[in-house]
Amino acid sequence: MRRFIFLILSCIVGLSASAQESGSLLIQNVRLFDGESISEGVDVVFENGKVAAIQAHAPDRQADQIIDGKGKTLLPGLINAHVHIWFPAHLAEAAKAGVLTVMDMHASRFSIPILKALKDSTGFANYLSAGPGATVPGGHGTQFGMPTPTIDSVTSAKSFTVDRVADGADYIKILREPSRPTINFEQIDTVIATAHAHEKLAVSHISRKADGIRLAASDLDGFVHIWFDEPSTKAEIEALVEGGQFMVPTILTNKRVIEYFEAQNQDIPHLSVEQLLAEIKKLHEAGINLVAGTDPPNLNINYGTDLFTELELFVESGMSPLEALKTATGNAAKAFHLQEAGWLKVGMPAHAFLVDGNPSENIGDARQVVHVWKAGKIVK
Ligand SMILES: [Zn+2]
């Protein structure tokens, strides 16, 4: 009951927030990160929910509302490409932190229409979802207490995937996890081929390097974890480059898994945190498209500010702060073919946030959020 009341309250807050402000907003003389590069001293105009203009700063430019952007950086709303969400409150937590698009990687099929209905409500991140991931009876994804369809004697890999498309899935998630009964490679190939026949991308959970290397040779589009069992060789990285998949490595998630193994003295082969970061560095240097995702609520990871921790871990692995910002913006948009997120360019929806300082030089400044806008309206 308390959860239900919270849900209703969240909706009311969202509706009142979307009823405010109209007209043009000028953010003047600001540093702009547009999803791939930095421009200094520009004027950005939001109008009718979109980015209406980006021009060199001119002191006499007018608008209905003006914000001084000096010393600040404007960025596209961030994308978290690996979450699990049940309630609108999770979308609100993300939006408040500047995370305006979340990508669910295994969810109840019944929550998809409820969460997608908040697309035009200001206080909530936009929700994209795989719905339930492709798994088998007793497999990973079936242990969370929600009704989970599986590939079994009744439902083929093909009909499972067709069902997800019918549910409204934006992409198809595969749960390859050999610590339990798991979907086999033949079934995975069918899921991928069926997804592609319906113009959906197919992405996979992995935890073991051997599965990553095996799936690099398939038509899979991306991985939504990196392995944690052992370091890769040069030849294996080359196989991944050859495969062309993008990767959402969920560094924070894997780091917490490794820390848990170590605290429990678990006898499971695993990388050290140092080795995990070295794997990220190898993937980045090899040119693999890396995308930010944090897998909340697993391991007590939150839906909002923990995405900044993921960006900081990318920097710790050796990436420049600018490259790290791309993992939650342009890289994600490229990986998932997103049309309305990840970029701040003229004509795009004005999903953006303003921070103090310069996160393209000091990644910690991404946390200094001053304002968040969804479709040009302030997220309170
Ligand atoms: Zn997950």
C-alpha cells in the first residue's frame, strides 16, 4: 500500500512539473558538451521542448528567460544503459541526477506500458526496456520472484523473442549465465536472428570471458556486462574487435561483485579490481565502443548519482574525462541507435543538465548539478 501511495504521489509531482514554463530559454556563454565534443563560450536556446539554436556567444541575444552559463558546462541528459526498474520513483531518482534515459535489461513485461507512459512527464527519465531477458527454466533472471517467461518445451527461442517484440521491447536481452542452467548458443543464435528480423538489437549478459569470445563470433550487437573471471589475451581482444559488439561493462557492478567475493573468501575465479580496470583500458585502446551502465538496484547501486561513479571508474581505468562523458551520451546513442537521446544538437529534444565547472577536464564536476531539463522543462 505504501508503495502504491508513493507511486501516485510521484505521478502528481510529475504532472505539476510538466505544466510549468513556456517560451524560450537562453543559456548564455556556456561550455557545451554535445555528446562528442566541447565548444567554449556558446549560447544555447531551448524552445518548444527542443534545442532551437547553438551559436557563438553574443551579449545582446534575447529570450524569455536567460541563465548565465559562465564557468558552467551544459551536457546532454545522461543515458544509463543497464538498469532494472519497477516503479516511477526509480525514474524520478534518475531524472533528478541528470540521467534522462534509462535502459532496462530485464524487467516485468507488465511494467513496460506503465513506465513508458511517463515519457512526456518532466520529473521522470525516459524508459526503454528489453522486458524479460531470454533465459531457460531455473536460469539467471528467474530467481527474483517475478513471473518470468522462459524458453522451454512450450516456448521456442523464436516465439519467446516474438513475444518480447509484441510486449513493446525496444531491444532483446539474452541472459547467458553458466552458474545456473543457461540458454545455449543455438538458442542464442535464434533469439538474435529473430530480434534482427524485427529490427531490434540483441544484447547479452555474460560473466565469463569464454562466453564473450564465443558470442563475439555471433551476430550479437552488444554485451551488457564485462566478464569477471580472468584477464583477456591480445588475441581475445582482437576477436572482440572483429566481432564489432559494443560493451556496457558495468564496472561499478563488477567491482562490487569482486569486493563481495573477496570479503566472503569465495572460491570463485575472479579478477582483482586492478585487473578489471586493466580490462577496460584494453577494450578502450582497441577501439571497442564502451557505454556506461550501472545495473541498479543490484549491489545497492542507485538510479541516479552512481552513474557518475561509473564515469569516474572509466577515468580511473585510463580514459580521459571527455571520453568518459561520451560513454553515457554519444557512445550510448550510437550503440543503441537512439534518435532522441545522447546528443545536444539543433532539432534534438532539449534533454540536458547544467553543472558547475568543467567535467571534460575534471570528471567529478559532473556531480555539480545546477539544473536538469527534460524537453526544455526544469526537473525539480
Ligand atoms: Zn542487470
